[in-house]
Amino acid sequence: MSFEIPEALSGVPRRVDDGLPLAVQLRNSLLAGEVSAVELAHDVAERVRSKNPDLNAVVTWDEDMLLAQAREADDALAGYRDSSGSPADGANSSGSDSTGGDSASSSSATSAASLGKRVPPLLGLPMGLKDGLDIAGLPTTYGSASMDHVVAGEDGLHAARLRSAGANLFAKTSVPEFLLSCHSENPILPPAKNPLDVSRTPGGSSGGSAAAVAGGLMPVAPGSDGGGSVRIPASATGLIGLKLGRGAMVEDITDETGAASPIDRWGAPKLSVTGPLGRDARDAALMLDGLLFDRSRLAAGHSATPALDSVEAALDHSEGLAGLHVGFTRTSAFDSALPVEISAAAEAAFARACAVLERLGADVEESPWQAPSDYDETFRKVWTAWLGRTPIPYEDKLGELAASFRAEAQARSENEQERANERLLEIGGSMSTAWGSFDVVVTPAMAETPPPLGYFIDNDAETDYRLQCLYTPYTSMVNVAGVPAVTVPVGWTPDGFSMSAQLIGRMGSEVHLLCIAALMQRELASAGLI
């Protein structure tokens, strides 16, 4: 395999984030005292004010909340510096000798690195959460007119975890109704738009978060992924998107009673997990460190070493990917039910990902995996079941797809649902076993470039859903298997869209996947391809 540059991937690499430093760079600047959290917060506020009207990425935000948390972060940073004796004003605080030059800079960097080992990973970094998760003081709408838009009195589980890691949570980002879809259009708010082309979708359901990061409104963000909702918008907007394995973040499998289990009370696998969205693998690793900040609650098999440390070590000391056993497949779980086709750009991105892995020393061969014939109907029954059980105060205000799914779920017998739950567990186990014979399995990410706004919703519910499956045929199967996966940008189309490939790992391999992604990105960047 080679780095061919087919017409489908002959576009010029570009960024639209308007100069916002990477999250890792911002963290280092905060630690070194080169910028304050308040200064960063003011910059982010201005970015939201000036850029969000074109993107509709953020649906609600509170500037006072943003600035108050920034002041608290600056106070916390000062406390950490005082307790360690680290300088408080960056490179200028390493001594009175103004001729110190490189010595002063080195001292500041060393102090910042030492401080960084004790400071929560996200301290002072502003970010938003999807508008289906509670942040104290902000309303949650689920993108639906059918629900009361109540201002949350306290943080939800995910917000609490991120806040403990230092995140400055100040905004809610756009979602499709009830987070059901692979776009971010809903009945109550203007659609989120793709920063690469505002006539196109940024994907979903974490599309608002992806648009905010790719568009330079905020440096990094988490997303949630029940069928591809981190990886889809990451692919659409040119980001790294990592779906965690089931249970890697305990909050993902914790129910309203506080009990944690990968299986819900009805016997179905819990499909939705959290994951980072970042502009490169290092930023995604930093976000992952925030998500897994409480190292005492790590799932079995996860390293206690921070993800960012591992990724930076891989970049500093790696001899490539010698010994990595990689399988590749174009097989989609929907192949037996739908006419799945991938575009020339998606095929080229898939081939390029395999080529770069091989160039880095991996052994790459085709995977013989075949999808079960009943995946489509079984997944759909489990995917829609929760909507039939959810209390909805204003049912007549549901959008067409949500109303259709709710009616479908409520018409299903308990026995039929139980059989589907059991069967999906079997399917997930078989896929995990088949893919587990490789260290990594590569698939296309999306089947095509991001569709235009309205492409899905300007249809009846059934057509809407089928079009979504055809755009994203490779993502939901990973949620069913429960294993982690990452989408990695590998090239650009002539009309300016980033194209990605998906890497599926074994349970517990989240950090390893980010290390591989980092090496791939460096190799591709050195060739001028991303």
C-alpha cells in the first residue's frame, strides 16, 4: 500500500478555528502563568458572541458563570503554585537575571510540568455539554418541544465528573431531538452548522459540540455516543473523536438508583458512552484524562497513567507500530438489510489509513468478519425501546422521527423486546470476539461527505432513519460490541471536507487507540496530507 493522492482526496488541508490554541497548549500556558483563566474565558466569550450566530453550535450559555468559574480556577492555580513553590508569572519569574534566556524558559517549562502533575487536567478550560445533560444553572431541552425546559438545580453525573477535573462548564450545545440522530437539527432551534461549510450538517448527535470545537468557539469538548454520536460529528468536522468502551467511565453505566451495570434493568446492553472531541490526538487525550480523572474508579484493564502522558511518550519515543496486528474490513452491520455504498472519498480515506498503518510498521490484512443478518431489526428494537418508556409531558409536540420511534416501541410486546435485548447481547459478543483477533480493526468512518442541512429531516420518518443508517453504516455496531473506537482524519476532498477512517480496538484500549492516532496524524502531516 502507498500514499497515493487520488482525486477524491486531493484537497488542501485547512483549519477554521480562527487561531484558538490547542487545548494542551492552553493548559501549558495556564500552568506557566502565561495566560490567566479569566483572560481565556473572556476570549472564549467573545468567540461565542461573534462566531456562534453563523454556526448555532451553542444553544444557551452564561457569561457570568463562565467568568466566575475562571476566577475560581485562577485562585486554585495560585494555590497550587504557592503550595509547590512554583513561579506565578511564567517565564518572567525564574529569576532576576534578565540575561537568563533559555535557562529562564527551561525553568518555567520545568515548573509548569511539575505543577501539571498535581493540577486537575481540565482546570480553567471552558467547554460546553450536549443539551441532554444537566449543568447546574442552565436549562436542558433535549432539543424537543415535548419536554419542560427546566433549569437544572444541580450538575448531572457527567458534569460533576468534569467539574471535579477542573472544567469550566458554561454552555449547552446543539443536539437533534432526544439525541436520536446523526445530525444536529431539531424542531425548536436553528440547526447546528458545519464550520467547514455552513450549508452542511456537522453530524450528530454531538454535532453542536463538534462545531464549537472545530469552529474555534471552545478548545475541547466531550460528547456522548450511543450509535456513533462522537465519531460521526468528529468525522464531519475534521476532529479526533474517541468512543469509550462500555463501562470505562462509570457514569455511563450508572442508573438513577446509583447502581452501575453494563446491562440495563430490561436486559439490554447500555449503548451510550462518553468520549472526547479534540483537534488532535493530544487534545483528545487531555479530554480523556478529564473524563477519567478519578483514577480510583477506573474500569478493570485501564492504565493509571494519564492518557496525555502516554500519547506524548508515544510521539517522543515511538519506533512505529511494529508488531501491531491490524485487520481491515468494508463490511457493515447493515449490509444484509440496506444497499450500503461508500463514496470514492470514503474509500480513499479507508485505503490511506491502512497504508499509513502499514508504513508505520503494522501488519495489515483483511478481516473475514461477516455481519449477522438480523442486526438491523434487532438494533432498531433496542435503540428505540427507551423512547417508549420515557415520560413525555407534551406528546403531541414530538417531532416526526421521535413520535414514530415512540409508537413503534410502545406497540412492541414485552416478549419481543426481551428477545431483541438478548439477541443484541449475543450479536455484540460475537462481533467483539471476531474483531478481538486483531489489535485494531480499520473500517471507513462515514460513507460519504457530510450531507446538506435538511437531507435527513425533509423526509418521512422511515426514510429519515434509513438515510441515517446509510450515511453511518460503520458506527452503531461498535456500540453494540461495547468496545472503544476512534475516528482519525486522514485527508481532504477537493471541495474542502475532511475525511476520516475508524479504528476499532479491544476493551480497555482507549489510550492505545489515541497513541496510534497520534502517530498516524504525525506521519500524514509530514507528508502534507492533513
